[in-house]
Amino acid sequence: MTIKKYIPNTITSMNLLSGAMGVIFTFQGRLDIAFACMLLAAVFDFCDGLAARLLKAYSEIGKELDSLCDMVSFGLLPSLMLVKCLMQSGNGYLVCCTPLFLAIMSALRLAKFNVDERQETDFIGVATPTAAMICGAMACYVHVRPDSLLASWAATPWFLPLLSVILGLLLVSEIPMFGMKVKPGHKLLDAKRIVFLALAVTAIAVTVLSGRHISLAVLAVFVIYILENLVLHFIKV
């Protein structure tokens, strides 16, 4: 086996390392750094697939390794970040443990994805990194802006648990979600993707111009993505 066969798996392992570091920073109460680790994990998650395609180094081991690493970076880490938010707000033990439901559903989602041949370009149900970014960005924003309206919602015993349950159910749902992967023969810029990109750019611009933390822009972009897909699904477009 040539050295190029190991490159994608090495990059995938950096995804795991980033997620594990995020867990450590979460325990230390540094949700801002934990979110940065999640973003870094997302970069490695993108690059490993890109490297596999460019090097033609696909493998079943790589596919399974990717899911195992994603479980830490996009399943366990965001759940623990929400748990930490609830603990810092003085909520009860049972309430604080509710976001772990998201970790369970993330594991089920990743397992289903590996055996579901319908999801080569688009997704069935919310992708694990998408749910993770919403949770991670929210936890980060609450950490850096404890005086914000969002932080006051997050301090309640119902908002983050409800968010965890909703996202967890969306992970394993049968609702179609358009992907943004570029593959041969795959039309990327159709109307729904153009609308999403326009709304995402607008959200980012508003966030930057208003001087808000960048985590709010990340949160807005992924919320917009899910809401647009839900609207498209229920109006049968």
C-alpha cells in the first residue's frame, strides 16, 4: 500500500484530535475554544474526503474511521457543550443531562448514513455536523455574550433540552436535505442552493456589520439551512 493511501486517514484522525481537545476545553468551561476546535474538526472532515477523491484512496476502513471521529467531534462534543451551558446556569442534574440525547441520535445517524445508499449527494435527515454547528455556535455565543437574549433563553431549564430533542429527531428523520457537495454530474447551483447562499451571506454580513461574535453568524447560517429545507419539504418543492 502506497503512502497516499494513509493520507486521508491521517487527516481524519486530526478530526478526532480536534474533537477530543474540544471536549477537554468544554470541561474547563472554555466553550469559545471548544467551538474553535469543532470548527477545526470540520475543516479536517472536509479535507479528508477531498484528499480521498483527489488521491483515489477510498477505503472501507476510512469510511468507518470517519464516522467514529465524527461521533466525537460532532456528536459528543456539542452535547457536552450544551450540558456545560445548563450546568453553569444552575439547572438540575436531569435537565443538564438532556442534551446527551443528541449524542445518542448522532450515533444512530452516523450508523444509518454508512449503510444508506440514498445519501451520496444529498441527505436524508439533518447531517451530524449541521446539528453540531448549531449547538456549538450557540454554546460559544452564550459564553462570550452572557448578557444577550440568547443567553437568557439558554439559562432556562427548557430551551436547550428542547433544542437537543428537536435536533436529535431531525438527525434520524426522513426529511430530505440538499447537500453542498461538488461531484461530477451533480448540479450544485440550483434555485434552492442559490437562495440558501444568498440568505447565508446576508446573515454573515449583518452579523459582522453589527459587531456580533462570529459564532452568531455560524448559528444563523445553519438555522437558515434547516429552516429552508423544512419549508421545501412541507410545501413539497
